Amino acid sequence: MNRQPPPASRRRVLPAGAGTAAALLGPSPGDGTAAAAGLPRAGAAEVLQPYASYGFPDSLPSGTPGHGITRRSLAAWTPGSDRDLAFNTATVPLAERFTPVPANTTARAGQARISALAAFDHTAGSPPQGSATADHYAPTPWAYLDELVFWGGSSGEGLILAPNAPVVDAAHRHGVPVLGTVFLPPVAYGGQLRWTRDLVQQDAAGRFPLAAKPVQVATGYGFDGWFLTAETGGGDAALAADMQAFLRALRIAGAGHGLRITWLRAMNTTGQVGWQGALDLTHRLDPASGPVTAEVAPALREAPAPGEPAPYCYLPAGTLTAGGGRRTTSLGPGSLGPGTVHALGVRLTGHEDTVVAWRPGALAVHEGAVSPAAPSGPKVTDTVTADGAVPARLSRRRATAPVRHYALHPRFPGGKRDFLGGTCRTAFSLPGLRRAQNEPAAPLEVHTVHELFTVSMPSETRLLW
């Protein structure tokens, strides 16, 4: 499962050999300056860029890591030494799920379940603040997923991959647990049996020291468990028995924290590896859509029987056209009367013979407008200067009201504001701001955005030039 590294612009640039000395699943702490880290000023900008965590069980590969890859050890990781922890920690709690009337007569509740394995980025260089472009996988069929596996891992980058926070937050909003990956790859893809032995090593008392580490990582970052697959051939029955005992220890350690442990049975009881079955994928690309008439469809009763439609009522929400950007429409209950909304949908009707290929956003039922509280205590914690730009790290305290995310804007001379980005976390990494004129500092505004997309008054800090 070796893959070519992503472009250099999306990687952390480190001096040659630095990766082999790095322990932990996150970069080691420092005072936030390039000089303290012993790095040249020209390369310091990339050091402030956080990435999702990855590593090896214990021992590291020989040789020099590829460009932008930092080799780390799970055995040495601690939350207190991970300076990227605030950027990678999920903040949205796992929503409670419910089971509606089955969509058809053949659906059987509590039987078939779907565990989706999705690779969102390369193992190294996966940003914890989303992507700067639309070239990013954004899942939508949450209602069909029992769990989501943040798939990845390679012998050249790392075998253990913690999911990045935006993916966990998005899944948690829909009640879907997210698992990190422990991938012990086949020999054909650079797998080494010593990494399997590292994972299942025992101390003098017969305990598994590394069984506690994945639990510590999952609880530290706020995700829901681990997906493990041992696919490195060459083992024996003794190694298979150690793996089974390690899994039992891992499940016991994770049970107290409500963690899921999913095991892909590639290694059998003899220690050998084999696979069965196949997976075929079909891709469909929707054409551009024409204008549509939109209606919000609440149902005040459940569907009368499996396979039957819910008794929807339809409330006009206007006409939408392509290229109009995001649009929010608020509707009153009208003639619906009192009751409980059991189902909520959208009906889109195309005009004439035009194609309908829209992607609706959020639907919500609420009692009234909400004005969230502004975040408090925003401050710039780290800065460097690189090629005339100033990358920086910001932190703030969490707002008291329900928060969907925080939005950041710099304010330029003359009052102009630009959108820098949004995050659910209390830390944000700026790729680099440039001085507009001769102003001594750049005001940075931070707004709280509520789940219903109402926005707070700004809190402000200043980035000194």
C-alpha cells in the first residue's frame, strides 16, 4: 500500500534525517520558534502546519524518510508532548441514532451493517483543518453507515493512522463512530514482520504494553476506536496466538472508554495470511443541474408500514438556480399545527426538461433564532516569517453556546475582511498572512457559528508584523 507522496506544498518540510529522530505520533513540543527547534528560518513555515497523526508501533524503518514524512513511534507517544493535539482533537460528541420505519419490506433492523473504509488523504500530510481545494472526499450517506474507518497506512510513512478531526466531527454529527487504522501491510508492499512483533510485544509479566497506547490515542483525539488488519506474511502459530491475546487486551483496555475494536481476519490461526472475495466500485458523475423549485417536506407521523412513504406535507421554499451559492431559507410551520416531526425531507422539481442534480445542505427544526456567544481569549501563540509572509498559530477558549464551528477573518486597512477558514477546535493554523500597507498589526476576528449558522459578534486579537 505504498503511495507516492503528495505535492510538497501540502507537506511539512523537515531537514534530512530529522524524521528518524522524531518520536511520538505528534511533533515534539518547543517554544514555537524556528530558532528553538533548530530549523532554518526559511523552512519554519511548514513546521507550524499541523497534520493528522501517524506512526509505527515501536521500531522505525531504516534509511532516510521521504520528503515531508516524519517517522514516529506509538510506544513513545503521550498527549502532553504532542504540540498538534489541539488541532487534531475532535470536539463534536457522537450523536444518538434512531431507527425509523424500515425503508422497504426486506430491510431487517439489527442485522446487516456497513463499515466503510475510506482513504481521505495520504498517510503523511493529511491536514486537520480540511482541504484548501474541493478535491477532498466528503461522505454523504451517513444514514447507511454503522462505522467509518479512516483508512490509510504505508510502510514508507506509518502503519498507524489516527483520523483527522474534521472527519470525526462530521461523522459524529450523524451518529457515526470513526475508527483509526492499524495496517500491517503485506510483504509485497514493504511490510516487515518485526512491526507485527513490535505491536504484540509483552513485558516480563506477560502484559501487552502497546495495548494501552491505542486507547490513549483514541481518547486523547476524541475518536471511537480502531480497525486492525495484520496482512504481513511469514508468521507462525505462536505469533497468531500473541495477536489474538493482544486483541483481547486491547478490547479490555478500550471497553472502559466505550471504544470499538474491529478486526479484519486476514491472519489465520497458523499465522499465515489470505483473502477472499472482491469489491467492485462503480462511479457516477452527475451533470450540471438546471433551476429547481424547492419544497421542505415535514411528516408529523411515521410511515404507515415498511416500504410505504411517510405522510409528508410540502412547504414552498422558493426557486434555486445554478451558481447562486449557498442559500438559507427559514419557513414557519404554517398550517401544520402542533405535533412531532418524525421525518424531514426536501422535494426538488425541475423546470421543463432540465436535469436535476442538486446537493441540499442542512435541514433543521428549531423554535427560534439563536445568537451564539462570541469565543473568548483569542491569541496568537506561534509565528514565523517566511518569504515575506507570516504563518501563525491561534488559540482561544470555547464559546458557551452550541458551536458548529469558528470562522476567522483578517481585517485590512479600509475595513476589508477576508475569510481565512473555519474549525471546530480551539486552535487554528494560518498558512501565512502578508502585510497590506504599513500597518503595525493585522486585526484577526474570530466568530462563533451556531449549528443553525447564526453568527456571533467577533472577538479580536492582533498579529504584529
